[in-house]
Amino acid sequence: MRCRKILLSVLIPFITTTFSFAQSEALKVVVNNLAFYKQKNDLKYLAAAKKSADSLIITKSDTADLEKNTYRALVNSSILYIDSLNKLGQPATLLAETSTLVDKLAANKKVYNFEAEIDYAKRCLANVYIRKGFEFTNNSDFTNARQSFESARKYAPNFKQLNDYIAYSNNKAGNLVDAAKYYSN
């Protein structure tokens, strides 16, 4: 009986520490691939980081894991920002999914541990929405351009030129009252 207690007291901490280290090892692959991308500027490392980040979300409890979802949002927003020509062949829904994920993470009370990562993801998303807004402007689709610029303002509220872009889009779309409001701001 005493031998069982000793054996259990030794085995239980050993097993639980193995699982906790295995979880951090999985995130280590994502972080290493991001570091390799930063060193070598090769998109294959971003693709590997996305594959690793997506493989972390398997069960329903994984979808609630703040750390895993933060790194997933970080990788997805980096891909959206860096791979503007979509050489990695990401789906068109990636921007909407990443925006939803970042909004959900930003609303979480415990996100203060990952504030730098969330701020980076927000900056990337703001830049992507601005780029999309200019694409819509070049195609004379000023309604969608205005929506893109407003989405960018949600992620970068201190970027003052966004008011000018929104005002210009409203002006070209015929919304003169809204355009005047944004020009005055």
C-alpha cells in the first residue's frame, strides 16, 4: 500500500509535467517558423507556421485556449499583411475569420498577457483593410472602399489619414453629408 502511494506521488507529477511541456513544444514550432521567416523572408516559413498554428486547434477546448488562438491570429494576420499577392493560396474568407478571431481575443479579459501580439495583429489587419480600400477605390467601388477604411479605423483608431480616406470615399459615393463630417474631423 505504501509502495503504491509513493509510486503514484512520483508518477502523477511526471505525467502532468509531460503534458504541460508538450503543449509549449507545439507552440514552439509556430514561434520558430515565424522567427525563420523574419530571418530569411521566405513565405514557406509563414505557411509552415500557419499549418502548425491550425493543427493546434483540434478539440473544442482548444478553441477556448487564449494562447493558441493568439498565435493563430498572429500568424493569420501576418500572412494577410505580408502575402498581398496570395502566393500561399489562402482562402478568401481568411480576412473575415481573422478579424473575427482578433475581435474575440481583444474582448477577452485575460488578453493582457498577449497585448503586444494582439496589437501587432490589429496593425496588420488595419493595413490589409487600407490596402483593400485602395483596391476598391482604384476600381471606383467607393461603397466597399468606405467599408474597408472604416474596418481599418476599428483596428487603428489613431491613424488620422483614415478620416480623409473615408471622407473621399463618401464624397465619391455621393454621401456628401458624411463626407463633410469626416473632412471636418
